[in-house]
Amino acid sequence: STGAPTDAESAGSWRSPAPSSSRSARPGSAPWLVAALFPGAYPFEDLAAALLRVAVERPDDLVDELARDELGIRRVAKRILPVDSELLLVVDQFEELFASDAVETFALKLVELAFDTALDVHVVIVLRGDQYSELAATLPLAALVEDAQILVGPPTTDELRRIIEVPA
């Protein structure tokens, strides 16, 4: 499903200190844009909606372009993102994709985007721990996650209060 996260842990995972579009994440780096999505049955539509929130150009054919071929996501990113910016793409509740027929195709697109050296795109996926076995069956994403995972425990009482009370 798409929309607001359903649990406090997921809600805090991408709202916690992330670079904003108004400042750089690292000294001397380009401004960062943050696009977050909660993938559902139509993940390319969800990705298109997330990208449009940070786009400088708003093409009508974005969903078709993303899914068209192996270069679709690269063409879209180059076309809609501001010049000299970096994008942090957060795919929260990634486990929702496991019910989709598009999980393999979508995962491959994320890998292509993350490793495209011509783009400054950083991809973060957020996944419940009990869904790792499903992720292990999702190649080629599984190989990447094996070496690049960060274990996040449950929030403290103060963190949970902040997640609930403070707007994103």
C-alpha cells in the first residue's frame, strides 16, 4: 500500500536526519533532494510520484519511461532532476513489493540507479527484519544488501514520542 507509514518505526526511518533540498549533506557537495516512496502494487507509479515531488521538469510519460527499458530510469533522472544536485531515494516498507509481480524489475531498476556513476543518486531501502528471506530471493538486490545493511533497532521512548509528535 502507499501513503503514510503504519508503524512508528517505519515512520521514523526516513524522517530522521536526512539532508534537505536546502543544504548539502557533506561540505562542498551539491544540494540534496529527498524523494521517499512506499511501494504498492504499481511501484513504477509510486516511484514516478516520488520523483515528481523533486522534479524541475514534469513529463507526462514518466511511468512509461521508467519501466520502458534498462536505461529508462537513467533518462528520467537526468531529465527531471536539477543540475548539480544529489538525490536520496528512500524506498520505505520495501517488503510491500514482495506481493507485486514487478518486484524483480523494480529491484533491478533501483540497482541500476544506485550504481550509475553519471548520476548522484543514493538509494536506501527500508525493510522489516522478518522479510530478509524474501529479500534474499530478490536478485540482484540481495547481493548489494548483504554488504550494505544497517541494523536499526526499535526507537527509544523519547524517539518514539518525537516520531509521533514532530512533523516530518
